[in-house]
Amino acid sequence: MTLLIMLFIPYGISQLVGMQRYVPDSELGAVDFSIGEQFGDVETETVKEVLRDTGTTAAWSIGTGGSIDTKPTVHNGVVYFGCNDHHLYAVSVEDGSELWRFETDGPVISNPLVHRDAVYFGCKDSNMYAVDFNGNLRWKFPTGGIIIANPVANDGMIFFGSQDCNLYAVEEGGSLLWRFASGGPIPDAIALEGGIIYFGSWDHNLYAVDSETGKMLWRFRTGDIVSMHFVYKSVVYFGSTDRNIYAADAKTGREMWRFGVGGGVRSVVADDYGVYFGCRDSNVYAVSHDGILLWKFRTGEFLSRSIAVSGGTVYFGSSDNNFYAVVAKTGELVWKFKTNNFCAAIPEIYDGVVVFGSWDCNLYAVSARDGSLLWKFKTSLSYPSKIEIGSLVPAKTAEIVWTSEAKAEGKGKYRTEAGAGYDINLTQYGAMNTGYLGHKKKGYIK
């Protein structure tokens, strides 16, 4: 009997590589994980529990690859970026040569923040880190959940969210000042503007919190998970997996307008001309500041949180493996750059150079003018995870299949029959845990 498991993967994690075959003393059903190409990270804890509960022999350890899901940060000629191979890297902005790397206990998918004399970043090992400009640890602050959201800073205070549902404020030395509890994990970027911190939560709300006291000023409820947001000229623009982008007054939270699209909204930026956002219906949209459609640009597959605007050009990546530059006023294609895997992270535009990462384990620097390659930096191809699954008594075989985006989007819960009345329930949290790899890519436990 074969157990079909719908496994949903958090957005942009890491690559699953290097599965090693193990042959036990008895020849009974060793597990071999075979993949056709490089993939994003499997939700390892879920796999472990499913295998344990079904009694399938699991005699392999999971490796994570060097795919990049973080926005690079450029400071004083150095590019800092996190990687799913458990490192924060520092490379030269001139030629991409490595300066140093700092090792953590988990994938680094939180955008690094450079503030004064340190680099701050979160990690899937549930810690917020502070390192100096030579890659030496200053401190780390433990939380109760993985940290995906980027930190922000103001007046000697560092703010960050965790999937333990809390927003934290710590002073530059790493001591806790206050925490604010939301009703769900904090999945994405936080923003700080005018002494107010804005962040979205899996409890379907956008929050505004006073940065000095941690007191909630207002919250805005949507129909699903609130993801990326952008504050521009006293308006906060934010997306939700309820298939809307919203505009609200940044001081009061009063809704000004909403614009409906064909999929969850995962990223948003704005400039004087308009508001630009990526959607999981495979389009990038531009709307006016009063919510009127200006243009939309279709890519080959769905878009993640990769979008930025600079100098009249909108830059974004797609799961069709391309990185795009289009004219902000018209949506006309300027150039596109082909990589070997997803371009899921926000790019950094610096002095005529666009720096961005890909799931193909490369950090790229290309010309903002024509997209020509200036240099690329290769991260590690394989890195052993901290989770190892020991051999269990063989009973059933299991098949892991990634579902199509269309089927996975916004469905809530799935149930699959394991036979003999045995059910497995896996919860799908909107766009955060959908079949991120798309319907063309499959992986199996045999």
C-alpha cells in the first residue's frame, strides 16, 4: 500500500541535495530519496513525523543546499547575505570575492541589517544574531520560533519578529526591552516609519505598534495571512493571501482602498509614480496611489517576494528562473537574466549594480542598465542538516508529491487516507505553505 502525502513547503527555504542511501543489516526496505533536480527544502520535521508514524524505514539524513532566499545588504563595499547552507556571507561588491562567512545552526533566510558597527540577522535556529564587520559573534538572542522576518533598528533598539508569534525589541547589546504578542507567527518583513513598527501575522492582521513602548496602536484584519508591506508617504501598502492588496492610513489604519487580483500577494514596493507588487497568479502589477490599474507584466510562473524599484525601473525574480527589469511607468521589458533556479529574494540595487540571489546557489551582480553579468559568487552545494532520522521498523512505503500551485493555493487543510482508518492531517497556511515547487517537480520516498 502506498501512502500519498501532500507535503507543503514554506516559501523559499533551501535546496534538498545529497540524500545518501543506507543499507541496514537486514535488507528490509531501506529508504532512498530520489530527486530529479535541485529543489527547495523539505519540511524536515513533518517528514520525520510522517515517517515515524507510518513505520516506514527512514535511514537517511537530510542535507540543505546553498540556495539564497535573503535580500543582500551592501555597506562600505561589502555585500552581506544569508544562505540556506547555515551561513551569513560577506563578499566584495567589486568582484564577489569572499571576505568571510559566519556559521549558524540553521538556514539563514532573514534579510541582514547593517546598523552602526554590526550586522543583525535572524535564523531558522530561532536565534537573532549580531556579528561585527569581521564576522565575529557579538551576541545571539533566542526566541521560541524560527526567524524569517528582517530586523529593523532605531535609536539603539533592534526590532524583529519570530514565528513564536512575538515582536521583540532588544537593545544593541542584546538585552530584551519589550515584546508584543500577536495572534500568529510573523512570517515576513517588518517596517519602521515615524516611530511605528508595522508587521503582518498569520492571524490575518497587519499591526501597528509603538516602537518605544511596544503598545499596539491599531490593527487591520484581512481575509488571510498578511505578508510584505511598504510604507510610503503616510500610507501603508500591504498584501494578503486573500488575493488583495490594501492601502491604509499609516497613522490610523483606516482603509483607503483595496485591489483584487488572481492570487496571493507576496511583495509590494512604491515610488512617486505608483505601487508595484508581485502576485502568485504569475503577474507583477502596477497600480496608482488611488488603486487604479496601470499595467501588469506576466512571467512564466508564480512570483515570490522578490521585487524592488529604483531609478524608474522595477526589478523582480520569478520561479521561471528569470530575473526581470521593466520600466516602472509602462511595464515594458528592459532586460531579463536567466539563472538555473528560482529567484525568490528581494534584490539590492547599489551604484548601478543589481545584486540578487537564486536557488541555484549563486549570488549574482548584474548591470542595472542592460542586465549583463558582472560577477557571481557560488555558495556551498550541500550542507548537512542538524536533523537525522534513524532507521525504523519497515511497514509501509511512502510517496511524497508536491502539488501544483493552483491546487494548493488557499485551501486550508488537506487529508489523505493512509489505509486502515489511518489519517494524516497537514495544515496549509495560505501562500506560506503551498506547493512552492510547482507541479513540474516531484520527489519520492520509495
